[in-house]
Amino acid sequence: SILVAGNTDRNMYYIVSGSVRCERDGKLVDEMRPGNVIGVRAFLHSGNAGSRVTAIAQSQTTCMIITPKVVNMLEQHEPKHAARFYRGLALAVAVRLHHALANVYTLGKTQAEQKNA
């Protein structure tokens, strides 16, 4: 496992290659591919929020670990690069939210159609 539910470290994991299955309570939540980031919620939370999912590599997978310490150093020494980092992170979160909302809409529409059938 790359990340285990309940783990309170605040690292993020950028998937460079391979694929990762994210599960909550043993059920599939998402499939992650290169370019995706795991651990965003815990990274952004100032306390010990802990991970809500377990992330399991499905194949030979390479991840870059992004620690809060490294990002803090980037903020201090290279603020323009830190701003780009946070902009990219915001875009990644926005895309993830968009997909989640689309799934909720589709699920609700399907349930309404079944109810009316």
C-alpha cells in the first residue's frame, strides 16, 4: 500500500507511472493514473486529519512524495514556484470535485429513472 486509511502523515503522492486503486472500507472509490495526486486532503489539512482511503498500487508504480516540509521550503525560497505548485494543486482538486459531482448527478438521475419505471 502507498497510503493506508487512518494514516496521519501529511504527505502527498504524485503518481509518475503505474496505476493505483483507492479504497474506502474495502470498496473501490477511484482508480488513479499518472499525473494524479493521492493524499491531498491530509496534506492541506492543518491538523492530523488522516487519510480516508487506502491506496494500493495495481502495477509497478512510481510516486514522488511531496512533504509539507519541502513545500514550506519552496514557499520561503521560491515563492513563484510555490504559487505555481498551489495553482496546479487547486486545478487538480477542482477536476476531482467536478468528476465527483458528475457521478452524484448521474447516480441521482439513475435512481429517479428506476423509481419512475
